[in-house]
Amino acid sequence: MDYLLDGIATALQLIVTLDAEVTHCTLVSLQVSAIAILLASLVGLPCSFLIGMYDFHGKKTVITLFNTLMAIPTVVIGLFVFSFISRQGPLGVLGLLFTPAAMVIGQFLLATPIVVALSYAAIQGIDPRVKMTALTLGARSHQVIITLLLEARFAIIAAVIAGFGRVIGEVGSAMMLGGNIRGYTRTISTAIALETSKGEFSLGLALGMILLTVALSVNIALRYLQHKSK
Amino acid sequence: MSHHEHPLIVVKDLVHCYNSTRVLDVPHLSFCRGKIYALLGPNGSGKTTLLNIMGLLLRPTSGMVLYEDTDLLSNPGLMKDVRTRMTTVLQNPILFDMSVENNVAYGLKIRGIPREERNRIVRECLAMVKLDGFQERRARELSGGEAQRVAIARALAVKPQALFLDEYTANVDEKSIEVLDEVVVRIRRSSDTTVFLVTHDTRQAHRLADEVISLFAGKVVRSTMENLFRGTMARINGLSVFDTGRIKMEVVADKQGQAHAAINPRDILVSLQPLSTSARNSFRGTITEVLSEGAAVRLSVDAGEVFKVLMTRASFQEMKLDVGTMVYITFKSTAVEVL
């Protein structure tokens, strides 16, 4: 019991004193995940609009594919990207392996299906009269899209936050693609895995608390937006 | 031809099909600037289809929609431009999930109208529908009637040349109906906008419109669409009889099988005793409703089916009629339009 309490006390101390290791891991985590989710939104939101607004051959298959990809294990994505960027891989010359950029690629692939699938659902949920009404008032295609985006704004932000929630805490692809290099590609989650196995329980605990706080904030924001979009 | 007599919209050889069923078939209709037109008809008569084709929301299977003498359907560039000069208020319209002000200003923003002018127009249009000061309210929190009024204000804001209103008083409270009818009258007086309203309410159509176009089964008919009954046609003793299931009336028509029949309320006579005339149809019934309509009185008479009858106030008073009075209604077989 003392072991646990001591751990928590030390962990709190590490957080309060802004321990260099803790701060750095947190910053890397936030940075990588923020860039990944930004890219995922830039690609995913237009994708979901195209799928939502147009009828095309194989539409159902595409939707099923994105829904399936939402649940793909992070190590599988790690493996997939690894096979491309490892020294022998087709993109090996770029020297991306074990860099934050590689982690961004992995997390981007993890987050995009979530952003697409959830914002597609949000767009599907928009009353068809909204588009019709925008047209009757003289809106051109791009103005119609902006109107729909505004109409589903809460649900779409919720989709982006859910995507962020998926990547901020993932270990698999970050470990495989980033290599858990201290001060460079070590994130909160990879650090927890390492430190705990090393016996540095309190450091792991401190990082766990931070991750929990981030996850909690994300979920509170999500709950708030989902409530608002109803 | 003066500016006002020149048609704004003309439709020619318009045909529209749903799943190979012909739901609209209009050889020619022409609509002048600044007038109010009512498209009247029962459900499924094609009135909303015609409205949506003219409002450029629906592409007809074939035919032409001429706007100021140019066919729009074969001219997509012009169609885009004309779309910004007309607007439709959908039946059961939806407001955007934003403030009332932003809803009314929507079409103005799209047209790039500067802020001050936008605010002024929003104020004017909200005043017109008697919702002054509603700017900051959240649109989705309004009552049905208020929402309908905001939808009309939003349409008026773009100062359309043609305004299409689809059943704009359906699902709306009494007060809002009054306000909205008044708005339509005011548009007629104060602007050049041509108004098209779809309705199945004959009285509303005749009260507001300069011209009423009756549609039935996708075709323009001359009927007033009142006293519209569904039934079957049969030959009995060499006579054509229309049977509603409750009453049978003699008609002049060759049609067989399923049919509709309409009788103009002005063509029905009311008397306290049976009339000895050549009119072939006479039924005994009870007055169930009395409505004043200017110099005329509109009665509902239940004679197996409920008939609407229009008579002068003078004869109504002379006969001392009231709700509950037993009367005879009489009309000629030629007064029955079989559709």
C-alpha cells in the first residue's frame, strides 16, 4: 500500500515541479496528435462531404470500409506504415522511421477513418430540407457545403475530438514508428509502457495522470458537444 | 403590352412522370408579373410538382419553362442566375440552426449585401411578419407559426421576382395564418413580386389570388374544386349516375368507373320546401355551419355528404336560416363536373 501511495506522491511532485522528462513527453504527445488530427480533419471532412453529398457506385462499400478501419488495431497500422518507411521499404530513402513525422503518419491513418465515419454520420443526420432551403435562397454549391457544415458543426467537432481521443493515448504505432527515443519521439503512452516495465512506477503514474486528464477533458468536451448538437 | 401584362413565367408542354406515371401534364400556362396565383387542388393533383418545376427545384420529364421569354431548362447558365431571382418557401419549412437574424439575412449574405443594409432589410422583413425584435432568438426554439413567419421573412428579404409558397398556412396557428395572409396581400400592394401559392383551401385561394388555377390528376381543370367527392360512375336506366357511396347524383358525363365530381357552391339552390324545377338532383339535409363571406353566406349542409353552398345574405335572412335548419338543396345534372 505504501508503494502505491509513495508512487502517487512522487508522481504529483513530478507534475507540480514540471519535471523535464514529464513535460517533454507531454509536449511530444500533444504535438504529434494535434498535427495528426489536423491533417486527418483536412482530409477526412471533405471526404465525408463527398460521400455524404454524392451518390456513386460502391458508396456502401466505402462506408463499411471506413467503419471497419475505425476499429483497426494500432499495431496493424504501425506495421503497415513501417513496411513502407523502413530502410528496405519503398519510402525508406526519406528516412522517416523513428521520427515524429512517422508517428504523425501512423496517427493520421488511425484518426482519419474516425473523422470520416463520424462526420459522415453527422452529415447524414442533417435534415434534407436544409440543403433544399439553401438552394431556394440562391446558395451556390460551395455555399451549400458551408451551410451544411455549420448546421452539423457540433457533431463534426465531436467527430474530430473523438479522433483525437483515439490517437492521444495509443501505444502501438507510436512505439513501432517513433521508436520511443527519449527527448525526441517519446510520448506519454510509450513512456508509461517503458517506465513501468523499468520499475519507475511513479514516473509512469505521473504520466498516466496527465494522460487521464487529457482523456477526461476530451470526453467532457465530447459530451458537451453531443448534448448541444441534439 | 405593358410591363405588367408581359408574362414573367410561361410553361409549355410540361410533362412530369414519377416511375413512369404521368403526374403532371400542362400544355400551356402563362403568369404575369406582380400578380398572385393560387394553385388549387386536392392531394396528388400535381400542384406542388408544378410549383417545384417553376421554382427550379425539380426538372420536368419534358417541356419548357420560359422565364422572361427564355427557356431555362436548355440554358443552365441562365438558370443559375434566375435561381437567385426567385425563392420557394417549402411546405413545412426548416430554419437554419442559428439566430433568427442570421436566418433572415442568409440570402442577403449570399448576395454580398453589406452589413448595414442587411440589418435594415432584416428589420423590415421581421416587422412585415410581425416578429419585431426577434433577431437574437434561436430559430430552432420558435413555435411552428413563428418559424413559418421567419421562413417567409427570409424569402421576402431577397426581394424575389417570383415567390413560391407551398401550403404556407398548413400546420400553423390561427394568428399566424392571419398574419401570413396579410403579408401576401401586402406583397401584392407594395411590390412587383409574382406570388404563387399552393393550397387546397378554396376560400384562401379565392380570397388572396388574382387568378386561381385548379389542378386535378396532373391536369389544369376549369372546376372550382369545391364540393369535391370521390365515387364511381354508373349507367342506371340510361342515365349517368355518380355514386359517392352515400348518395347518388345524376350527371352529364360519359366516364365510367372511378371518378371525382365537383359542384360549384354557387350552382346549388337552397330552399325550405322541395323545388319543382327541371333540376335533376335534390337532397334533404341539415345546415351544420354558417359562415359570413362579405355580401354572401356560405353554408355547410349535411345531406348524406356535406355540401358547401353559397347564397346571398338577403335570401339567407329572408328564409331565417340557421345551424340546425332543415333545408333542400337542388342542382342541375350539368352543374356536376365529373373529373
